[in-house]
Amino acid sequence: MLSVAEAQHIVLQHAQPLPAEETPLTSAALGLALAEDIVSDLDMPPYDKALMDGYALRSADLPDGHGVLTVIEEITAGRTPQQPIGPGQAARIMTGAPLPIGADAVVMVERTRMEAEKLVAVEDKPPKPGQNILCRGREMRRGEAILTAGAVLRPQEFGLLATVGRTAVMVHPAPRVAVLTTGDEVVEVGEVPGPGQIRNSNGPMLSTQIARAGGVARYLGIARDRPDSLRTHIMEGLRSPVLVLSGGVSAGKLDLVPGVLQDLGVTAHFHKVEMKPGKPVFFGTHDKALVFGLPGNPVSSMACFELFVRPALRRLMGHADPGPIWLHATLAEDFAYRTDRPTYHPARLATTDRGWEVRPVPWFGSSDLRGLTQANAFVLFPVGDHQHKAGQLFPVLTMES
Ligand code: AMP
Ligand code: MG
């Protein structure tokens, strides 16, 4: 059977960044990746700029740091200096304001005092040329590439793009993901389940996992465990670049999803992965569309989404690092565990003064959603019958970043 790492590799081989589109830089673009290099349209700062409130002066006038200078003007942010600084002169200057010609240093206002109107006494160390000044173009030069394709748009990128006047950019768009629930026993959330029925908890869970991963979910409803019902719904789902199915991929008599997918021309790349929960997971492609068949048990569904679907969505979005995000954490308490497949156990990850710590949450198996509400991660336990000890390190799959 395929390992999780091998299965992830296969998924990522088939996931290519979606064709670039132009998007306005509204918050809907947060988390998207650039599909173009961004070039600055100006020097930043646009002039030699004071980094402190104080006095712009000529360092040569104060060889030992002390002296009295004539204040010839006051330069606030947004104003341009009117006169050059001559020998024995200074200008009062505010943070961010342009430096006057002739000045080569700024002395902090705290190191000065007014002697008389227009006379300032400086009592400081000898000023160094360039002190408290940011030279024009030091951060970036006009024509310089300041962001490259693949950069993910976070608030600081929005700030930088605003600095260079961009209101729209080319990005890889958020993937549209069709969500199809299957199962004769599944009813919509607003209904009261009859005998043998359960509510569709996977639909809302998958839709919000998709949103959290940066995708746009499109819910297609519930297909019944009959070839005709599955076929109609799946054909609709294959119009999206990604189709996520819930249920119908195990070995039961009515697990018809893989067969119907193949009838509809979906190429199967794997069906079963060495993991618990989630072993029956299916992955295939239809032209460029990615098709995931996740097991119906809610915890299996959630784990398989984080391990396989989320990295695929990030790759479609052009992220260089598709994840998932693993870290190593020490076990908070002794934990005896026996399993015959590598197991992704719901867990609570926390930072402590000893670093990352992980605590498995009480869990009654792959249908136990209640246990999942206590969890923010999965801790990976190895095959075998083990008495895991507090303080041992384990890989942890984080979900909430
Ligand atoms: P399946 O993968 O279709 O064999 O389903 C496995 C288990 O998950 C069964 O007990 C189903 O009742 C349950 N299940 C299937 N689909 C859903 C769903 N949409 N929401 C909650 N549980 C489900
Ligand atoms: Mg089913």
C-alpha cells in the first residue's frame, strides 16, 4: 500500500498553478500568490529622509558634538526645504521629512536645547555623516523588482504594492472546489434523521476546510448510492478544477464512487493509502481537474483533506510551499497506543515554556466529531504496540495556520 508521503507526491505531480488572472487588491486577494514580478515605479524613500525628530545640520560644524547653531527653518513631513544649510546653520526637522541640501546628519531633539529664538545648542557625541538619515532609494529603486512571482499576498505585501501604486495584480486565482456528499443514509442538515439516517456533517466541514485552505467551495448536495444519481452529480462536479467527494470509496457493496468515476473517464492514481483513519482515500484526474474521494467517516474526511486536498489547493494557488505544515512536539503525558497503520490521532497542540507540547484528545474512532472539537492538530503515532513516554518527540500535523 502507498505511504502518505508517496500519495502526497502523486497528488502534487498532478496539481499545477491555475492560469493567471488579474485581481483588484481587495481583501479577497489575501493569501493568493502573485503570477507576475512587481517593479517599483519610484525610489523609496523618494528623497533623503530624516529618521528622527531633531535638527538637520552639517556634521563638520560639530567636531566634538557641542555647539550653537542658527535655526533657519522648520521642515515638517510633506513640506520641502526652502533653503540650503550653510556653515553654522541647522533646520528643525520632523521624522519622515526631506533633508535640506547641505545637511549630512540629524541630531535628536532630546540632545538639544533652545538657547534663544532661532539658536539651538547641541550637546551630543560628534555626529557622523549620514546619522539618522535614510538615503533616497535605500529601500528600493525605480525599475527594481521588489516582489517576484509566487510571493503570497499578506498584509505587508498589500502595503508594499500600495507604495508602488498598484491597485490590481496578476495572481493565481482561488480554486473553485465542488463538494459532493454521497450516501443513501445521509440527509440534509435541516432535516430530522429517520431510522438509519444521519445528517450531512461532512458537507459543511469540507466547505469550510476548503475556505480555510483558500479555495471557494461549491456545494452540490447529496448523491444517492446509485450509479445514475452519482453520475449526474459527478458530471456537474467535474466542471470545477477540483471535485471533493465524501463517502462511497470503501469496500462496501454500495461504495460505487470509484467505479462511476472511472466510467466517466476519471483516471485513478491511487485508491488506498497506508494510514488510519482514511485508508480508502481515492485520487484521480479528469483532464486537469483533480478528483478526491474521501472516506465518509468525518475524522477520516478531515484528516484526508488536510493531508491531500489542502496541499493540492495551495499548489493550484501557486504557493511555492504547499505544506502540509508539520512540526515536532513533545508528548505532554505518557500514552500507550497500539495500531497497525501509521495513525493520525486528534490532538491538542500548545506552546509552553518548554516549547511545543502535544496531548492526544480522547477519541472514539473515525466517526467521533465531538472529540475533534477539542483538537487543533493530528499527532502521528507509529505502527506497533507502544508505551509512548511524556517528553518523547512526535510529528504533528497542524491545521490552524
Ligand atoms: P462511507 O465512506 O460512505 O462508507 O461512509 C462511512 C461512514 O461515514 C458511514 O458510517 C457513514 O454513515 C458516514 N458518513 C458518510 N457520509 C457522511 C456525511 N456526509 N456526514 C457524516 N457522516 C457520513
Ligand atoms: Mg456511503
